Amino acid sequence: METTSYFIRRFLLIVPTFLGITLLVFAVTRVVPGGPIERMLNEALLAGGDRGAAVAGPQGVGGSALSDDQLDQLRAYYGFDKPVLVSYVEWLGKVVVLDLGRSTRYNEPVWETIRDRFPISIFYGLTTLILTYAVCIPLGMAKAMRHHSHFDNVSSGFVFFGYAVPSYVVGIALLTFLASQLEWFPLGGFVSDNYDQLTPWQKVVDVAHHAVLPLMSYMAGSFAVTTFMMKNSLMDNLSADYVRTAIAKGLSFRQAVYRHALRNSLIPIATSFGNNISLILTGSFLIERIFNIDGFGLLGFESLVERDYPVVMGILVISSLLFLVGNILSDICVAIIDPRVKFGQ
């Protein structure tokens, strides 16, 4: 009963936390210079050859050829004619009915702009998450059980090297040698140009062929953290009294690991699970730029650069909700792995 009430409180806390995050970012988008009105005016002036334009900010534009009435109409169209709180309440009311607004860059509903990136981001995010846990947990266990062995030392060297090198540098190196010079993999993109003409099996192979290098780049950063988290946690449990007692009662070392130490060692992994969930959609704009992947990360970066605030807020809504729910999922995973945990205390 206490655990149930705890999770109910956690779910209820999503609402004020979400309001705080979105209100803060919404207010920032209203005060930073270079908004959609200024960007549109500058593009129009540059196209017309006007060199004397100057911009002032979201509440005022100086040096433009438009009249005050025309500027007021533009502010009203983009929602800059009202106080921040009033505009935020109106925007929040639309979000409640799943209306994220209209992109100022693509001139289409934000949901349609985001929806087109969902399959790509979910594919890379889920695949990276699954591969990271599928490889790092067994590797961390093997390193802990063979601590200071030749296997442990050699694998640590590779893991630390991958951790020290930024993921985008790994992506550039893989793209240069394996794709450009050796031509083993495509230079970029999610699928080939003739994807629609392929058979179902050939489509699967084509997607996998394009995904190898980006997935290796995505895993480079989190690989070392998860591996050594698993190794250190298991080593701590292997030195505990209950493991030595289990071995003294007749269990082999391997049996003591799998029956007793493993489950307790997974608790730190479960704790970080929620943070990794949020990476399913956010991705990395640098890796997406390098491999020409039109995913969430690149869309969010380009929207910030272009001051496409409706898209920025739309991505924030999805990513913040995913992060908040992911934290609760972490607590649920911990409760499943370790029944001794009492969240109601």
C-alpha cells in the first residue's frame, strides 16, 4: 500500500514539474533576440538587397520597411503581442488537446514535423538501448569475475579508449575509414535511394547496413559507463558476507554469482534506466549530422538555430514527459529487482 501511494504521488508530481520546465523555456523563447519575426524580416531585406536593416528583439524591430501596424499584426500572428503568462496559458491549452502549434520554419503543424522523425529516432534509440544493456551487462560481469586477468586488462583498454574519444569523433573516424576508404558501409542516410524497390528482406538488410556505423557511434559514450557500473557493482557484492557464506555452504563461485550477487548488482543499472529512456528520442545532433540522419536530435538543433520555437517547445513537451516517466520507471525497476526497497518510507 505504501509503495502504491508513493508511485501515485510520483505520477502526480509530473504535472507541476512539467509546468515548471515548459514555463521556464517558454519564457526564455520570448526574451531572446532573433525570433521568427526578426528572422523573416532579415531574410526579406537580404532578398531585396537592403543593407540597412537592424533588428531589436521579439518586442521591437528597428530599421524595417514595415509599418507599426504591420509589425503588430506579425506579433499577434506569432503570439508576441501578449504577456508571457497569458501566451503560455494559451499554448498550454492547445497542448492539452494535442495541438503543438505550427512550425514557423516548415509552415506545417509541429506534430507532423515531429511525427516524420519518430520512426528514425525510435529505431536508433531503442536499438542503442538494447545493444548497450545486452553487451555491457555480460561484459561487466565477465570483467568482475575475471578481475585483473588478461581479458580484464585488455577489454578495459578498449572500453576506456571508447570513453575518452567523443562519440562524434568516433563517427567521423568510422565514416572515413570504413565507409569512404574501404566502402564497406554507406556514407550516410537511413535507407538507400532504391529502398522502395527492395523486397522485405532486402529492406531489413538495407536498414541494418546503414545503421551499423551510427549505432557504433551512439554506443561509444554510454558503453564504458554501463560496463564499469556493472563490474564495480558486482565486485562489491562478490566481497559481501552473504556471497562468501553461500560459497562456504557448497555453492560454486559461478552459482553464487548468478543466484545471489547478480540481482543485487543490477540495482545501479536499474537506477540509471530512466535517464537512458529519454535518449530514445533526443539522440545526438552531431551524429545525425555526420551520418545525414533526419532524426530528433538534428531537428531540435536546427529548430534552435532557426528560432523555430513551436518545434522547440513541441520537442520539449515530448522529451520532458519521457524523462519524467523514465525516472518513475527506474524506481519500478529497482522495486522489482530488490523487494527490500520500501518507497513509502
